[in-house]
Amino acid sequence: MARKRKPKFQTHRATIEDLAHDGRGVARVEGKTVFVHGALPGEDVTFTTYKRKRSFEEAVTDEVHVASPMRVEPRCEAFGVCGGCVLQHLDDGKQRDHKRAHLKHDLTHIGGVEPLQWLGDLTASPWNYRRRGRLGVKDVPKKGRVMVGFRERKAPYIADMHRCEILADPVGKMLDKLSDVIGQLSVRSRLPQIELAVGDTVTALVLRILDSINEQDAILLHKFAAAEDVDIYLQPGGLNTVTPLSEARPLEYSLPAFDVTLRFEPLDFVQVNGPLNAAMVSHVLEHCELKPGDRVLDLYCGLGNFSLPLARCVDHVVGVEGDLGLVKRAEQNAARNGIENTEFHVANLFDPEPQWSWLQSDYDVVFIDPPRAGSQEMLPLIGKLAPRVIAYVSCHPATLARDAAMLVKDHGYVMQKAGIMDMFPHTGHVESVAIFVRA
């Protein structure tokens, strides 16, 4: 006789025992782990499962019978549906407690290491901070409008939202206006996404278009750009096809503490939280105990976010990055800021070559700011350089913990300091810094 399968959607009531690293509540039903969106530790909730795996299930909260004292009212009307935020229902300070605990857990359990000193949390405003992002766009005749926003948490649809509380101004308040103007275009069903980039004084919107716009479309977009004071770019193909609709103003952000202004292109990588980034650069440099005569190697340097401020403090900085376009922008930014004690190189740091010319020099300090994959491929070469200090900025605690273990156990370093930097409020992402010194 065939075994009867349980229905995919089941409703349960349980007490939430913990909070997963990504912000979901953790419950157990008949011994099986259930990750519950929108629930907090200690809460008595009813939830419905929507995804079943052999070892766990995923669910969404239907009703909170006993609320946690940590619970707050989400500011965004789309919270719970939109996939952009997962922690707006948790007090801001408690969000940082959770992220700090996540970092400590990974350092201890994955890396087997712990800093001699925990740094205080680095924070900025938790709202309207996101200056880079990608919005989905979909013409939905049944709703009578073009949907513009982030994708839903549980489905590939665009969330029904009219503003975003974490996007930087003016874009966070512009979603309905974007919906209206795109709804008037001949290519409204052939425009799947918008990339946004917000500088200190200029906002750029890159419209991904699958068909060419006509003359009337161009008139509408010109009027919109003028009315909203934004620069519009069109992207009909790959990254090299991004073209301004009309003459565009340069995108820039400043780091006033170092008298540095960095210029970037609309699709360049920049740290998403402008105010926190400015604070982060000062914070990290302060804890490195730099000396005027130091030579510094800045790996994964991007367009010079750390390199140029470092150059104001030390004798010489060598920046290395895998993206040729970013390296060119870093060189241009150095020249634009009158900085002459830097040099930049293009190199694939995930496939290192010991004979690279810049690896033949001595360095007092090495900066590492890698993507989520971490920097394990470079660590043996960094260990041979034997710098006095290694500053590691991480966006993924697990890979930081793995790499920290290598630095401490294989290369003779001590993790002197570590702490979180709240780059992504209301999300489960954890930005952190660790400072290593030679034992």
C-alpha cells in the first residue's frame, strides 16, 4: 500500500526557540526543524509551512499569540512579502545583538579563534541607507499597473510596494512615479529591471531594455529625468552597452575625514551604505595603528575606497583588484584627488601567482576586503609577506572564521580585535572587521 504523503501546506502552533543567522525563527515540530519567517525567540505563534525538505521545513507566521518584548512594528507596509528585509520586526539594537552573536559563533565554532578585544558596534541610520540596488519591473495588466520593487520572499513575483524604507532618497519614494512612467512606454513589457546608484548629489537609474525605445519613449523619459532630477541610462545588452539617455553628471561619494572624493560608474561596486562606509573607513584605519612610513598592500581594492584614504596616512599604497574597469577608476580617482603615492594592479586574486611583481615587495600592513568567498587562496602568500598588521573586512562571518583560523594557526598571527559594522540594517547580512597582528 502506498504511503500517504503529508500535504505541503500545514499549519502548526509552537514556541520559537531561536533565531537563525538569516533572521528566521526556529521551531521544532515532531522533532523536525522549521524555519519560520516573521517570528522571534520566545514567541508563541501559529505558522503555515510552504516548503518541505527532508531535514527541515520553511514556514511563514500567521498569528503571534504571545509576542516577544523585542518585537517592534515594521515601518514598511511590504514587510513580510518583500524579500529585501527580514528583520524589521526586531528592535534595531537587538538586530545588532543577533549579528554580533552570529559573528562570535562562527569565529568560535568554525575557526576556533576569538579576538583579544571585541570592538563596539559601528552604526549609522537604519533607514534610507541603500545607495546601490536592483529593482525588478513587471507589467501586470491584472493589477492595472507596472510593478516596480524588490522580489517577493517566497515567489519570483515583484512585491506590491509603493515605497521602500531602506532605499536611499530619492529612489525610496519614487517607486510609484517609476511605475507610472514605465507604464506609458512602448517597451513596458520588455523592461525587466532597474539598477540604481545614488551618489552624494546625483542619482542614476539604469533601465535594462530588451527592445529599442521609440521617440515618444525618449520624450517621456527625458521629462521624467528632469522632473525627478535623475540621470537615466539604457542597457540593451551586456555591461558594455550601458549608455546615458543624455549627457550624464558624474556619480561621486566623499570621505571627508580624508579629503577624498571617489567617482564611480552606475554599475560599479560600491559599499551600499554610504554613511556607514565613511565611518567604516575611519574605524578600520584607526585600529590598524598606521605609521607615516608604512607600505600598505590593499587587496580587492575596488575603485580605491580604502587605498586613497590610506595614502593620506602612509608612505605608499599598492592596490590590487580583479576588475580592470575598477582599477582604471582607482587610478583616475587618485589623480583627481592629487594622490601620487599609490599604484594599482589588475590580478585574479582567486587564482594567485607568486611571481606577480607587486608580491616581491615588503609591506608593513595588508588590507583585505574580499567578496563573500573570502580570501583563502591569497592567505599563504600574505603569510609569506609577514606584514605587521592584517586588517580583514568581511561580509560573510563563516569565510572570515575559516580564514582567521588559517592566519592564526598556520601563519603565526593573533586576532587582536574584531567587531560588527551594521552595513545592512534589517537584513541578515553581517559586515565585520578583524585586526590581526604578528604573534
